[in-house]
Amino acid sequence: MNCCNHTHPYDDFDVQGRWQPSQLRCLIIGENPGGLESAYFYDPPENYQKDPVIVRKGLLSTLSELKLLYTPTLEGFRQAGFLFDHAIRCPMTREDIRRERQAAQRYKAARVQKPDHLRRAIAHASIVWVMGHLACNAVANLTNEFSKKQRRISAHPYPGYDEPESRFFVSEYLTWRNKKKWTIIGSAFAQFARLRWDWA
């Protein structure tokens, strides 16, 4: 790859071929897949109860509790119409990603200036869950539907912010630090989604 000189985990794990849902109901955009040694979202764990990928554990367990998934597995995630991707697909060091996060709060993150890998999925998804400042920066660079305004995403999950008809749900990233808020964020998402289509 000419961006990082490594193959992206997205391609290594054939996300497009194996995990793309037949009907893309919700695209969830995270930050980046971590470092070169990090476990990847679409690398199924041996035991979902002891899942090492915190954002995956948070999403699967919370969405399952809220009856948005039949099973808290990647297969259940796909079957329900969810797809997960990153604002930056390249593996990165913690220091590099920290700098990008800080810049993203001012919509100045260099690595998300042209996130063309997200364009098609954003266009086809019924709902886009924008998770974290880097994802906000990336999406704002792709579509005028999502404005470049300042957002305090850690204070509250603001579904659509002040745009009632928006299809963009914004929240902070699910981490072990905010585990107590997973259900709050998930419940806000469920309410947001159910207002926009019949989630049967």
C-alpha cells in the first residue's frame, strides 16, 4: 500500500467478501485498527465472552442486549445489516493516532483528508454511526450532509445533533474507560435507528 506500506487488515480479513451484509442498514465508522500486532475487529475471537477487541465486545454485547442482534457474534452483526470500518484503515502507533485524534477535533487530521474507502458504504448505508472525532472528521470530508461543527461527543451521545432528519448518529468511541456508558450510548442509538426504519 502506498499509504503505510502494509496491507490493511480490512483486506487481509476479506471484509468486503466475507462480512459485507446483503442489506447495509448501518455503517459504523471507528478510528483505526490499532497497531500491527493488534487484534482486528473482523478476526473472530475464540471466546466472545473474553473478547480482546473492546469496541467489538461493546458493540456486540450492547446491541444484542437491546435486541438489535440475534446473536452477539460477527455473524449476527452481519445478519442484522451492520458493517464496521475505520476512518483510517492503516495500522498506526499509539502516538500517531493520538496526534491524529487531537487534530481531528479541529477537522485538521491529515490522514482523513480523502477517506475515499468510506464513500461507497456511506452512500449506501441507511444509517451511519460516526464513532469518535476521527470518524467525524473523515465523514465531514466526504459529504455535506455532515457539517464541520464542534462536537463534544464525550459529554453525551447526540443522535443527529440539531438535525432531526439526519441519518448520522454520533457518539464517543466505545472503550474500557467508558464501559459504564455502553448501554446509554447503545440505547440512544437504538432509539435513533427505530425512528428511521422498522427494525424487525
